Amino acid sequence: MQELAKAYEPQQVEDRLYADWLAKGYYEADASSSKEAYSIVIPPPNITGVLTMGHVLNNTIQDVLIRKARLEGKEALWLPGTDHAGLATQTAVEKYLRKNEQVTRHDLGREEFLRRVWAWQEKHGGIIIQQLKKLGCSCDWKRERFTLDTAYAEAVQQVFVDLFHKGYIYKGHRMVNWCPGSLTAISDEEVIPKAQKGHLFYMRYEVAEEPGRFLEIATTRPETLMGDTAIAVHPGDERYKDLLGKHVWRPFPKAQIPIVADEHIDPKFGTGVLKVTPAHDKADFEIGQRHKLPIIDVLTPHGKINCPEVPELHGLDRFEARKKSVEMLKELNQLVKEEPYENNVGFSERADVPIEPRLSEQWFLRYPKTEEALKVVREQLIKFYPSHWEKVYEHWLTNIQDWCISRQVWWGHRIPVWYKGTEIKCQVASPGEGWEQDPDTLDTWFSSWLWAYETMDDATRRKFYPTSVLVTGPDIIFLWVARMIIAGLEFLPSGEGATPEETLQKNIAFKDVYFTGLIRDGKGRKMSKSLGNSPDPLDLIAKYGADGLRFGLMRIAPQGQDIRFDEKQIEEGRNFCNKLWNACRFRAMQGAIDAKADPDKHALTPFAQHILQRLGETNEAVNIAFAKFEFSNAASGLYDFVWNDLCSRFLETAKADFNNPESPTRNGTLATFDFVLSRVLRLLHPYAPFITEELWLSLGFGTETIQFAEWPTLTKQSRSGAEKAEAIYSVVDHGRTLRGEFAIPSNQKLKFQLLAKDALSAAEIEVLALLLNAQEVEIVSVAPKNVPVAFTPIGELYLPLTGVIDPAAEKARLDKDLAKTLKDLELTNKKLNDTNMLAKAPAAKVEEWKSLQVELAAKHQRLLEQIKMLG
RNA sequence: GCGCGGUUAGCUCAGUGGUAGAGCACUACAUUGACACUGUAGGGGUCAACAGUUCAAACCUGUUACCGCGCACCA
């Protein structure tokens, strides 16, 4: 056996092991396997992206699940890939071209530009994949997919064609969310409302039929007033009833516009009068439809004013125009006042500029299978963790709006619609000479919603679809999760079942959805590129190792709660790895391990029995936690077991056996050690794949990799000696506390005396001495006088100090203990004297209180005696 | 406005009815035998507030406050 390094050095281990794992093809899933299938499709990261802490959390969870499935003997597939991210990538490449070649995409033309994007994708698209490998992700890289792979792209277009012919897709001239930054329409889900501090401007318009009478109107957007084609009031508003049917003068360009009545107006808001701009507001558009108002578009796609009749404003940016139009109103003496005002403005998620409601010709999808999508979640065919997301999902689905799927973007899936004159054809291939394809591409999410199955070939799909679990962030519950569910139910990748119920069951995209929390910085802010508050995971890996990062993060990532990131936590992850490493190193120093060690074939110390019992408890707790997707609970349980039960206790007691070749329990302790390590390494492997593999191989646990070793399923089981070990550990704790209270340096050898109620073996006394750093633990039958004492489950532990002790100080110490004991005793007495409580509390509880009372009373008595002895 | 989370030690968080927990940080002690990425001990909390249910509430119910998020509104 090779000597283990003094500290775990992840840099010496990770890359070497990962290369070996890939070379051996461990992660290539076999679609023809007879083993139970377990599958996950990765939420495909953008090709523009680099690894963030969010990715680390998300992908570590997936890796934990998939590695555990492998250990459980399942055929595991983790299918990786990337997303072409139409708009994001196009923007990134345009920025690159502008900077390096001073050209725009229009300079290059569509074909050449796309060639450049592909070249860029070749160079940058794989960065994040390499980073996932550094993290240890055990994806089936041979099955890596890209949303613009030829077959995938064709499937996306085919889906469009199918939905078109089924009547779900239509082209419409409608109000859409227009992004003036990236010059495309976007979907409702990509609009982020943000509170904006602005002004509410009160203007007055003269009534045409009654010169000298003015109407006050409040608006936040005076720059669009050239597009106003009416003024609206609530039909029941008494203030303005007589004005209905009359007109006001729009100040510029000067024109008469009608005053109409519409239910939409809130009489209590502002002045109760609304300027109606049908071309630039969704609600105004609807009012315009109801009253057959003309639509005047006064904005260009870039968000500049397009109104030659008002030359002062024409060509100005919309925000410049706002200031200018206010000035102009002032000059006309038509501005009454302006007040500070905060309202929500929709921002484009991608370009982070205010979106502009704009009338335009776009493609829309009326969602199919919404009822079924609701049903599969309501009836728990698909389970959400945490379950409260079900409500959010339901709310969205029941209020669902048609999806604007066309984008004025070049990089992506071209819409498979062809035009020739007034003729239209919807098909994937060109109908032939003279047909022009629609210039737009499809929303990126229109390709990702097929990800759960279109990434798979037929054989893979038969074996691995529906996937077992999806791990993702709740921020894309509508954008991706809900749409994937719908896609599965509409396109039936597994075909029809015998019953409608079975059809649903066979075609849901996944059975469980685990929503991760968001990682925030120390101040609770979202991590973002612009704030620069996100650490680079690769730096963290270099500093703490991939396992340290993974374990540290998983231990603090509670289910569904946001996580406040603190590098200290990653440091703890690394420290834990080192602790585990050194426990194994210590074991390796005692000689070869036995891969098939069976502790029950040997005589065992109480301490060995105790660790075995704790192992069972921990194993069971880990399995329960996993079943509930409580990753941090499982991680904390293992941390506690390794650090406290294994290292602080069992390992220390084992030294007594290891230091004594003649010890009759030596072999049992060795076997226990091997048995425990063999299992704890496997239990930890999903979290910390590298170190557990390295230790498994270095210690020689028999198989060529830990990754397919059997997942331990021990359960909680009482062991006869465990209780005694517990009691001895308690004696140790009390002894150490005594030492601390008398400020005796921890390296000073002491003599303790024990007035034991229970018999202790010589070996047990030896362990006691070892853990107490005692020169001797003497068993006495009479309580010594004037000696500091502690009350333990085994008996009274005395610390006879050389030299004179200060009776006053010792009395003070005992008084403190007495006060605490008395307080506890009174509390217990109170309970046991409460007849109501005794009558209604469960008998077992009452018994518990009774024995506690006896114990406390005895301690109380002994303390009083001790204090009396001190005089 | 509606909905969903959260509020427990200085910090990050566990804790689903029976005397408040962990790690970090802090203080003291310890430096050749697994580990300083360490060990040992210690201090530190009226569990956001109020009301209710209960023999018993950090935990269940209701109200309020504050923080975060989603949806709607957004003149």
C-alpha cells in the first residue's frame, strides 16, 4: 500500500482520475441494458456562458443524483448539451465583430454572419462543458447535444410545421413586447418588471366644443402624445359625463381627438382621464379596438420618435423626447404639474432596456395540452420539490397567454414558412424555385422545450424517457419546465398508451422536478456579472478542490431556499475532505485493509459497536434524506458522522487497540474500521467523487472503481455495547470539562478517580485514560474528600489535584452546577405535579420525566453533600 | 392588490408539539504519532411581535411588522 500524503491534495488527483474515468467509458449509458433506468437531461447552458455558482449548485445536485443511481446499480444516463441561445449569442458575436472588425451583421449579410457565429461557437461554445468536467460531472459526453445539431434543428422545424397544420400556430398583427435594444419581439415571460422612479405629468387639453374649458390628464409618457387618438373616461364618471362625444385639442401635432367612455379607466387614478395611444400601449390598443380608433405609430423600432409633423421631436430617442415634450407643453402653458412617481416598467431580460409595446406581425402559438399539463402535476404524476411551486405552475397555466415565438434574429431555427407572392406554405424544405423563406427565427425556448426527448435517439428514448428528474431553477418554471411538460404531452415521444392515463404516464418529460435555490452574495444580493459579486468557481476549485466546493456548497444548500454564499463554507468543505483523508491515512498506517471485513466475526469493543450503530443510523438517515431530495441533510449527517463519531471518538479509542498488538479486540477494531470506511466512502461518493475514489483505490477496497460499488443500505440497529460506549464518552466529556474548569493545560497528564456504579474492564479504563489524557484513572470505592467532582452516567468522576484547592472557588463551581440542576429539577417536578399534564400526556413521556426526576434528585443530593464537605 | 417564501447564537443555517442545535467567528489552553485544512474547553439565544389552540408551542391557527420572490396593475 502506498503511503498517503499528509494532506489531501486535490490537484494531484482530480484531473488524473477524471481522464481515467472518461477513458474507461464509465458514463456511457447502455440503452440495451436490463438494469433499471435512471436519467437526467442537463438544463443546457448557453454557449455564451461561463460557469457560475448557480451552475455549480445545479450540476452538483445532478451529479450527486446520477452517481448515487450508479452506486445503486441502475443504468444511469446524464445527457449533456448546450443551448444556442439565439439572441444572447447573436448579441455576443455582434459585439465581438464591432470591436474587432468594426462591422455589423448587416455589413456582413445573413449568410456570412451565420458563418461567423458558427466559427465563434466552435471556439467558445465548449468552454462551459470543459468547466463542468473540472467539477467532476459524470455526463455521457458521447451523447452531448446542441440545439442546432442538424437532426435536432429539423425536429424543431417539424414541430412548428405540425403545430401549424393542427392550427395551434398562427401569424398575427398584434401588440407584442418589442425590445428596442435588440430589435426583436420577445415573449411575456422574458419581460422583467422593474420599479422605476419617474414622474407623473398632468397636462391640460382644451375641449374643442367648449373653448376655455380644459381637461386634465395624467401621464408618465408625454412623448407618445402624438400617437394619441382619443381621450377616455369611465362611463360612470359624473365629472365628465357631459363631455362624452365631444373632442379635445391634442397639442402637437394639433388635432381634434374624441372623448370616449371605457370601463378600463379607473376614475380614482390621476384625474380619471386617460390619453389613449393605441400604437404604444397594450391596454390603449384594446380601447382603440373597442372604439375603432385610428392607430398612429410614432416610434421607430429603435425607440426613436418618428413624427415628421413635429420636427422638434422627430428623430429623438424616446427618453430625450420625454424631456423635450414636457418643455414644449410648458411653453404651450399646458403642463399643470409634475409629481414624482414610481411605477413598474417592463425591461427586456436580455438587453436590459425598457420594452416598447409595439404593434407588429409575429408568429404565435396557442398552447396545446394545457389541461393535461395541469392534470399531471395536480395528480402527482410529476412531483415538484419543494411542492409550493405547484401553485405557481398552476397559476401560469390557468392564465396562459399565447406565446410569441418569432424573433427578428438571425442565429437560430429559421421559421419553416415559405412565401411566393401571396401564397404561403409551411413545410421544412423549400417548395422550390421562387419561394422565399420567412426571415425570422424561433424563440430559443421553442427549441429547448423538446430537450427532454429530442436529445435522444430512438433506442435511448425507449430506455430513458420519461426522464427521472429535472434539476433547475424556479426562474425558468414557465420558460422551460412547463413548456417541456406540454411538449411531452403533445408530441408523445413514447407513443400512445393503452389508456389515456397511461399515455400521460409514458410521456411526461420527467417524474420529479427539483427546484434549486438562488445563490446570493454575502449581502443577500443576486449574483450577477454586472455586480461582479460572483466568485469564479474555477478559482474555488483551484483553491479548495472540486470535492471541497461540491461538499461545502451541498452542505449549506437547503431545499428550495436561497443560499447566502460565503467562501468559508467552501473552506469547510475542503477541511472536511482533509479530515476524511487523514482518518484513512491513519487506518492505512495500521496495515493492509480487508475489503471484505466483517466486524461480527470478531470480539468488539463497546466503541466499535457504537460506531457500527451510528453507521446504521447515519446510513438510514442519508437514504431518507435522499428520498426527500434533502441534499444538505444527507451531507450534514455524513459530516457529523465522519468528524465526530469516526474521528473524534472511534478513531481515538482505536488507538488503544492499535498500540497494543496483544489486544484481544484489535482485529475487531480493524475490521470495524474497514467496514465503516468502505461504507462511508460509498455514501460520500456522490458528493465528493474524487477523494472517495482516490481513497478507495489507495486503500485497496478491491474493485477498480468505487463508482459501481454497492450503495449501502444499513439501517438503524441497536448494538449491545453502544450504550456503554456512550456512557464512557460522557465520562470523558465531564473529565475534560473538569480539566478546563481548573485551567489545567490539555497536555498535562492527570490522575482521575472514578467512583463507578458499573464495572469497567481494564481495556475500557485504558481508553478512558487515553481520551482524558490521564496518567491513570483509578477506580475507587469511597468518595474522596475535598476533591472536585463531576457526575457522570457511570458514577462520580474526581479530579484530585496536587496542592491545595481553593475551597471557595470549588464551592462556587459546584454552586453553579447546583443552580442548574435545581432549575432542571424544579421544571421536572412542576410537570410531574401537574395532574392535568400527567393525565393527558402520553405514558412514555411521563416515564421519561420520572426517570429524569430521579436522576436529577440524586445529583442534587450529591452536590449538596459535596458542598457541605467543603465546609 | 393577490399569492409564495423567510425572520432561531455575531455570521451561515438545522430543528413538524415534550427543558434550544451545528459549523464558522470569538476567548483560553495545547505544537514531534492521522489531521493546524488540527485538538480540548468556554462564553453567547425572552426562537420577529401579539393573540389563540393544547396538559405542553420555536414548531399548529390567526393577526401584525420587516425582508425576498412571483403574478396582476403599471394614466
